[in-house]
Amino acid sequence: MTKIEQYIIDKIKTLRKEHCLTQLELSQKLDMSDSFISHVEAPSKRAKYNINHLNRIAEIFNCSPKDFWPDKPL
């Protein structure tokens, strides 16, 4: 996993917890498999967010997709 992938995963995980959503609930809001978020958040799994996921997650959290990215390159 790259530094940028981990950064984005961690950022979304923090938002998920701030909004009191479980991995299952966020997976369901994305219309993905029940285990999707748990696979993305698990370092041993290969699942990652794509651009469409990031856009949909931004809609769910009422923010911009760019809010998931660092201010400077990693």
C-alpha cells in the first residue's frame, strides 16, 4: 500500500468514526458488499477506494472529495 492510499483510507476512517458509522453501514451506503470497507481498511487486503468511491463518500459526508487528500505530496 502506498503512503497516499493509506492517508486517504485513514482520513475516511476518521470521518466514518466521527459520523458514528460502522464499516458495514458505510459499505451499505455505498451499495457495496457488506465487507467492502473492512477490506479497504485492512492492510492485508487489496481493496482500495477508486475515484467514484471517493465522490460518493464525499456526498455521504457532505464534503468535497479533495478533503480526503493531503495538502502536500507525500
